[in-house]
Amino acid sequence: MLALRLTRGARPAVQLRRLLVALASAGTGFLLLCALGHAISHPGDPSGALLRLAWCLTPLAATVHFALAVARTDPGTRPRPGLAAIGLGPARLMAVSATTTALSCTLGSLLALLFFLHLRGDLTGLPFDGAAADFLAADAPLPLPAALTLLSLVPAIASATVGCVLRPRDDRPASAKREARSYGRFGAYGRTAARETFGSYGRFRARAAGGRAAGAAPDPARGRTPQARAGDSTPTAPPAADNQTGDLGPQALPTPREAPKGLPWGIAVLAAGLAVEAYANRQGTAPAAPLPGGLAGTPSVLIGWLLTAVGLAVAGPGLTHLCGRLLQSTHPGALRLLAGRVLMSEAARIGRPLGIVCAVTSGIYAMATLYDPAGPEVGPLTTLGLLLVASCTIATLLTAAVEAKHARSDTTAALLRLGAPATMLRSAAALRAGALLALFGPLTLVVAELAALPLTS
């Protein structure tokens, strides 16, 4: 009930993102049902049915990734002060977020089932003059348990992924965790910084007096420290004045985080994928695995494409961090400094969706290069799958950008309070977008050309 109330009371933008998740789940569920219909209508071709089901894993992964991005930006399930007092701690909010994701995906799966039954003619007769009856197995009964099992994949995987990623974590360092798990003398929780003798626990007033002698607490009788009464008080430094000059002070700029560790691994996986594709091109083996759209390729080419996509996704945060560092090189001004700092702080948040978008773009570009107009036409299911994957990856990137904007709201407010014009913030956003496009655009084209090379020669 709590998940339903939070879903109903969300803002229109949040409801729109949830509706997009439901539509993505509906598209993926429809593709899974179409693979089931092909298996029913072609009982003598189990390998073809299994291959169609395997191609549905890419839209499934894109849908789950988009659902996770929407769950991370949901303000209704964000921890806030006071919620733990009424039983809404981090674990409960995580469960609410997973339940909300499951509800959105279940709605999409139901829409996919209704549309599939409508095309089969089980509800109101065959539409489109029976054009979809071939790949939907309209002349055979639909096994309902198999259909429900396939439709439950998206809600189950998406909710489990959201619960696993958004589970409460202890962000303290390992040394602090070990310190918290240890117990001191007499059941005291934690350890003290300095080890003391047994006698010091008996002389407990000596500990209090020692603390007052060090100037840690004021004298309640006179309101002064013991050093001041003794005449040897030390002058304290005045508080630092606030920055009122309108400059970009260190408190206004986002703190640059440590560079992501995945850049070398991503480059290594990307190079391995390209090497596998080049090896397949040198071997010159006959095509063995058909691709969507009437294309064909060897299993080595498919493995190479998969490694290339994984390499781009892993290297995305590191490349984004590197782009922000390059923006701040060679005596940067306020604009380049702000744009570079924001990119470095948001590298882990927007880098991976950006790498996935590059991988999908390179794959679509390679397929468009390999497509032969004289060959078989691209079918409606292939078009739906490509549109679904491309839409989900782009929507995930935009959702991550919205999350990053909300995360740096304090920085934006500090800049406006210091007198920074709004045009400067817009110019910094345009500069970040241009820098990312200048880095990832040529990289995507190069990877696409190298990925299409084994099948064009």
C-alpha cells in the first residue's frame, strides 16, 4: 500500500519516467511472446527459436538498465531526515523502490499480453487482415504458463536489480568498520585512541580534570577556560570571512573525485573484442549465426561485438573523467574550470550510460553499413528491437543527467548566491556536452568501422 501511495502521489515528471519504464517493459514482453509464437509455429526448428529468444536478451538488459536509472532518480524513495522514526529506513525505502519498479514493469507486461492476444485474434478477431498470424502462431493454442513465465522475467529481474543496487551500504572506511566491530574494556563499544592503564578507570575524576586542563570544556562557574583564569590564554584566529567577491571559491566548485579504476580494463576488453573480430576476418569462415535484419556472422564476430560493447561501457566513466581533466588543462578560466570539475565529479554517474549509448550507436551504425538493399528486408520485430534498445539507452543517459543535475543542486545554488550569472551555468553545460561529443563521437565511429570490417571484407 505504501508503494501505491508513493506512486500515486509523485510529480508528473516522475510519473512520466515510470510510464516510459512500463512502455519499455511492454516492448520487451511483446518480443518475448513473439519468440514464443515462432517456437509454437515452427516446432521442428528449436535452434531458431532459441536464437530468437537469445536476441531478446539485449532489449531485456536495456529495459532493466533503464528501470534502474528511473528508480535511482525517484524522489519518493530517497532517504530523508525523520523517515526512520516512522519505520521508513533505508532498507524499507529500498523495498518500496523495488516494489514500485515491479509494478511499472508488470503493467507493461500486461499491456504486451493484451496486444499480443489482440494481434493473434483471441480477443476481437485477426487485425491487419491476418498479416501477423505467421509469427504469432494464431492457428495454435497459446500455452498460458509459458507466456506468463516469459512475461514475469522483466518485473522479476528489474525489481531484483533495483533491490541489489539500492540496498543500504556502509560507506565508512574499512578501518572504521573494524573499529566499530571491536569492543573495549568493560563492554565499551569501540576502542579508544590511546590505551590506558587499569588505574585510570578508577580515577575517573582525573580524566575529567585532564580534559578541562587541556581547554576542552569551559568552566561553568565563570564561563572561561582554566588557561584564561591563569592569564596564559592563547588568542584564537578570527573566523574566515565568507567569499563575497563573486569568484568561484573552493566551496562553490564541486569536489573532484578519484579517477575511476575501470579505464585500463575497459580499454583492454575493447581491444580484445576488436582483436577477436580481426581474427574472425582473417579466418574467413562461413557465416553460421544469422543476425537481425537478414545479416549473418560467425560466433567469433558476435563474441567480438559483445566484448566491444562491454569495453565501451566499462571505459565510459574513465573517459568522462579524462575529458573533464582535459578541460581544465593549460590555465583554465572560470568557465572551463567549472565544466571540468563537474565532469570529473559526475564521471561515475553519467560515464557508464554514455559508454552504453556509444556501444549501441556503433552497433546500429555497423548494421546499417552491412545492410544490403537487395537482400531480405528488415522485419517489424527487428525494427522494434532496435528502436527499443536505442530508446532505452538514450532515456537512461538523460535520466542519469537529471540525477546528476539534482545531485549538484547545492553547487548551483552556491554559484548563484555568489553572483554567477545563469548564462555562465548554461555555457558550462554546453561546454560539457561539446567536450563529451568531441571525445565519444569519433571513438564511436572508429569502433563502428572496425566492428563492421570483418563482415564487409
